Amino acid sequence: MSFQGYLRTILEKTGLKPEDFRKIAEEKGFTENRKLKKEVKAAQVIAWLKEDYQLGHGHSMAIVALLKGDKDEHSV
């Protein structure tokens, strides 16, 4: 699945866009200045996304990549 495919499925399932996840992650203390904090592990973010949004591992990793800055809304 392409990165855009992951984002599309996440939006359909949760109603949330990438910017929404960035905002919530900031509120939860996972990010600072729109980037995942160095001390925050991917497993913490995955656990949050699985618990609150019932996202699977692959979809959660797409959000991790977004929060790390490895990918953005325009990535393929």
C-alpha cells in the first residue's frame, strides 16, 4: 500500500487528517515543534494509536513516519 493509501484509510477509519494527528501528538507530549521527540519511541505512539483509534501496526507506523518528519501529506 502506498503512503497515500495509508493516509486515506486512516482518514476513512478515524475521520482525522495528518494535521489532526500532529496536533493530538503535540498535546500528548509526543512531539515538539511538529517533530517526534527523541525520547519518544515508536512503540509508545503505536500503542496510543491502537488504543485510541484501533489502528493496526502498518497504519500506526505511517503516523509515526509522519510525526518523525520522514513522510508528509504529499509523500507517495
